[in-house]
Amino acid sequence: MEGEIVKQIRQPPAMLGLLDFCKGIAIVWVMLVHAIHGWFGWQGVHVFIVLGGFALTYACLTRENQLTWSQWFQRRAARILPAYWLVAIAGFIVLWVVAVLVPNVKRPFELSTAMWGLVADLTLLRNFSYKTMLADPNSALWFIPLIAGFYLIFPALYSSLRKHETIKGWLKVLAVAVLIEIVYRAVAIYWLDGMPMGFGHGVIKFLSRPDKALDQISDAFPFQLWAPFGLAPSRLGEFVLGMIGAFILHQHPTKFSRLLLSWRGALCGVVVWMVGNALLLTGRWAWAFADLLIAAGVVVWLLKLASVVQHLFPRLFKAVNRIGVWSYYLFLTHLLFGYAHANLFMLWAGKPVLIVLMLVLTLVAIIGSSWLLMRLDHSGLSTRIFRMRTGARQPAQRVIYSTYGTEE
């Protein structure tokens, strides 16, 4: 009997195969919205946040080797930081090279400013100032400090959810997380001139655009506008929503499928998603609630879409899945090469052949650099370098969770 249980746990539910598809769609949205502004593609970030909470939690619940939280932190840091640091350093170099090749008279290159930006990136402090959070050449890097913030509070969230064995108990934890998110966002919006990052794009171009941010505090104050929304409390409800999904799948897989992979569930997801988008346009007061509804709705209907495509168009499903596997590396690199392409465009403007050639080379550079970063991660070299540079070890401490997620 015990062997059968172990076998069932080691065989991941079919639903897990849908996650890479959802991430593939999300990264395509994010890349396209950076190229074509004014639509809802920015909501792909919500997909990553919810699925991030889900994946981390499900891995803890089903992990076969024992880990302390200290070891867990080391593994997560080694997973995301080496590639992130490489891209941050590359961004500093690209910024410098572009400034030399095409000097900007209106905004001349300042080495000291670029150096401070690099320091903010390397220390994960980018999001504490609106001046650095979305700064060139790679504004997408704001997402990594946000995820790092979730990692810091993950053990506490996981332990809170582990204390409950029922959906009702998990929903209580979710209610607290949602309350924290809403209060935090309301404070940011009304006291810190808060402007949620993606809202500048709106939903669809022909619809009215969201309100502008308030302008009540001095521009010299760094933690305002979009900066407050780069910290974990602004998305806490979304992240915990993904975590609870993992608990439900692990303990009630049939109920999970009935709730989230049915047509009724998909329809509910579409409705919730549309309500969240409508809130963007109803006034600043609704901004505190909109992102949470958008995140919940979009993930639900994307899961159903993934299920449908998997059965009807298996080749397309595999192709999008492959993009999903690359999503982290594409997220890191696409804006960096996009910045270089956009700012160096005048060097080949007016020459149709060169325009097409440089566009193709930019796409090749994005794909190639993403592949190299992924190969670096899979080689284990980045992990060894990280441990060597940080002095990280595998300390023998009390086990926090074991094979089946039970505390010891």
C-alpha cells in the first residue's frame, strides 16, 4: 500500500504538464506588449506570479529529498541569481556601448548613474526607487527582486498553510494575504502617488485608458509611482492563490480538476478576468482590487486553454511548452536586445535590407542568449560559482519538510 502511495506521488498529475504552456503564452504576451504597447499583454506577469507560488509549493509538498530552509534558500538563489547577475552586467555594457555609438544629446550618458544602477541591480534594490525600477536598458529586471521577496516570506506562508488540512483553513490564510495586498495597494495609490506598472497599457487600445497617478509628493522622493508595486506585499494575494492551488492539487486532485479544468471553471475565469480589467477603467479606487481578479481569472482560463490545445493541437502545445521552458531566460534578455536594436536603429535606417537583417539578428540574439543562459543553469556551473562566491554550504540543520511535505 505504501509503495502505491509513493508511486502516485512520484507521478505528477497531468495538470502539471499544462503549466509550461501557460508560461509560454505569458512570456509571448510580455515580449509583444513591450514591442506593441496599449493592450493586456502585460498581464503575463500575473501568470508568472501565480504559477510561481504554485510550483514552489508543489515542489515542497512532493520533494523526495530532505531539505532545510537554509538549503532551500541556497537552491533558489543559485537558480535565479547567476543568470540575473550576468544579464545585469551585460546591460551595463550595452548601455555604455550604445551611448558611444549613438550619443544622446538630450540625455547624455553618465557613468556614475549607470554604475549606481548596476549596484542596485546586483543588490536586488532596484525596486525601491521609481527612477531605477524601470530604467534602461532592461526594465524587465524589476521582476527578479519581486520574486526574491516572495522567496524570503515563502517559508512563513508555507508553514501557515501546512497547519491547515481543509480548503476552509487555506481560504482563511488567503483572506489575510488578500487583505494585506489590498491595504498595501490602497496606501501606495493614495499616499505614494502609486501607479501600478502595467496599467499604463490599459486593456485594449480603443477603450479608455486608466486614470493617471496622483501627483501629491515631490519627485525627489524615490519610493512612489510604480516602485511600491515592485515589492511582494503588492502581489501577496496572487502568490498565495497559487500556493493554495498546489495544496488542493496535492490533497484533492479530483476536486482541483473539477474546479479549474472544467468548462464551467473556465467560464468563471473569463468572467473574473473581465471584471478585473473593467476595474482598471472605473477609477483609481478600484486599482487596489483589479490585479488580484485579473491574476485569478487569467490563470484559470489559460489552464483550460492549455488543456484544449493539448488534445486538439498537440504539436502546437509542445511548441508553446518549449517556449515556456525558456520563459525565465527570455524574460531576462528580450528587452536588453530590444533596447540596443531601438537605440541603434538610426545606423541602418533607410536601408530596407539592413533593417530586416538587424531585426533577424536581434531575434537570433535573444534566442541564442536565452539558450546559453539555460545551458549554463543546466550545467551546474552557475550553482558552483554561486556557492564559491557566497561561501554557501549544505548545513546540517533541522529538517523543515520531508518527502511528502510533512514537518519533522
